[in-house]
Amino acid sequence: MARIDQVEISQVDIAPKVRRTDAIQSFVTQETVLVTVRCDDGSAGTGYSYTIGTGGSSIVALLRDHLGPLLAGRDPQQYEALWRDLFFHTHATAVGAITSLALAAVDTALWDRNCKVAGQPLWRMAGGAKARVPVYTTEGGWLHLEPAQLVEQTLAAQEQGFLGAKLKVGKPHVAQDMARLSAVRGAVGADFELMVDANQSFSLAEAIRRARQYEELDLAWFEEPMPAEHVAGHAQLRAATSVPIAVGESMYHLAQFGEYAQQGACSIVQADVARVGGITPWLKIAHLAEAHNLAVCPHFLMELHVSLCAAVPNSRWVEYIPQLDDLTTSRLRIEAGHALAPETPGLGIEWDAAQLQARRKFDPIVVV
């Protein structure tokens, strides 16, 4: 039986490919925290997590001082035991983003190692529901763009073969949102999917007001209309509009998704594998959603989510936002508007060792 004998922690910061703005924030830099787990049989796996500009050093400290040392001598195949032990060891800081992001870096490393040892790609090991998933783009829908730019970039995405595009909303007045969205809908036609994302910027009253205006545009979903902790408000909103309501990127535990499902407060689940603590809890959330007849359309991290979407039957979309190109030699394969699950053993992410070394923020921390 293999045992973990070394944990290596590093961080690489990378800039977004384009300027990214929404109703409440800007995506400044991706702090990419990487964990490599090495075992006494020579096997190893690398996982990662991220922030959009703040908190990376806190994730590193939590891994270095608290989570990494607990892995020494443990069986890497015991996903559930390891995840639960690490979670309860940090229970005073859970549920929350920093702890979940740190857990995800470890959990994805374990899955990478175990899939490689088994000689299987993640999507097959985790369920193998399908080999391809429809893909939509978010990279051309940022809030600072003028209507003409939105139209131009969305038309370009349509020509490139994407089946849908997400646009940011949250301008000071609903009329401004409607002008932007109507221009794009008129340009791309009725059979191209449009999604909108408010990034938790509205009150309940304003969310209902805007959703009713958006209905005429036949949107695929209205994402994060309000702060994620307002479950009852989302239930009221869902009952007040025909536009599907999507939530999940700002939720950090299985129980939070369960509460949304039980209260009928969403139509689409957008669990982010890094923000919920890794692959082990992500799969539980996906199956919880399936039990409630809800689609899974995860947030960001397309390089990892393509495999998870391929693993489960109720996934609907992969979100296209390229971010790891500077650090990897692998690329997301897209054919006829569908992202293809990678067949290489492990997570399907091939890291560029030279780039990681050149761009790292500090010398790797080794926990023995």
C-alpha cells in the first residue's frame, strides 16, 4: 500500500487574457496555488486552486502549517477519510472560501495521482457519463464593454462555433442592461444561447424587476442575481420569473447546495470545484443536483471542469475562459461547439515545468 511521504506547495500568479469586469469587482490576477503529493511508491499527483487577486498567501499558509503535515504517512486512495479529516481539522475556519480553496488543492492532487496510477482519465474514473459537453464563452461579455463591442465579440464567438455566450449585467439602470442584451440578441438570433450574470449585485426587488425585463430575451439563465446567502430570496425570485436562476460559484459546502435544492431556490447549479473543496465534494453536489432534476453548469476552471462535466449525466455546459495556457502544454479541445474530455490519465492537465519554475512566486515549500 502506497503512503504519502511528501507534499510540495507553490504559487504562480498569472494575468487574465483580457480585462475582466463585472458589477462588483475586477479579475486582477489569478493566484494559482499548486500542491504536488508524492508517495513512497514513486507515484505523484498535482492539484491546484486559485483566487482572482487576494488570499493566495492565506491558502499557502493553511496548506503549509495545517493541512500538508496531516497527509504524511496516509493512504492516498482514501479520498473520503482524508477530506473529512482535513475538513474537521480546520473546522474553526470552515465553511469558507480560504479553507475550501486549500482543501481543493490537496483533493485534486490526490485524484490526479490515483487516476494516473489506475491509468485512467478523471472523467472515466469519476463516472464516465459522456465524452463531450456543450461549451459557451464568457470571455467577450464583460461589463465595461460598450454594446457595439458586445455584439462584435459575441458574433465572433458564434462564428468560432460556440453554442452560447454569457454577458455581465448590473448597469445602474435596467434600461442600460436591456439595451446591451437586446443588441446582442438581435445580432446572434434566437437559436444562440445567451446567459447573464449579475455577480450578486441586486436586491430581491431589483432582481425581480430585471428578471421580468429579461424574460423577452429568452435567456438560458440569470446567474447570481443576489448574495448567495439569501436562499429564501432566490426562492421568491425563481417563483416570480420564467428565467432560470443559476447559483453556486459563491457557495462552499454540499449543505448549502442542499438548502437551495430543498427550497426550490435555483434552476441550475454552478459548483466550482476549487471553491467547494475539490473533486470529492463536487461529485456529491452534482449527484445531489441530479436527484433534484437540476442541471450542473460549473463556474470557471474549464481545464478541470470539462472532465467533471463528462463524468456526470446532468451536466449541461462547460464555461470557456482560458486561463492556464501560460502554465500548461495541454489545451481544451473543442469540436462542433462541444468540449471534449481529455483521455490522458489524471486530471488531463499537462503542466509546463519550465513555466512553473520561471513564474513561481517563491521557492516550493516541501512538507515532509
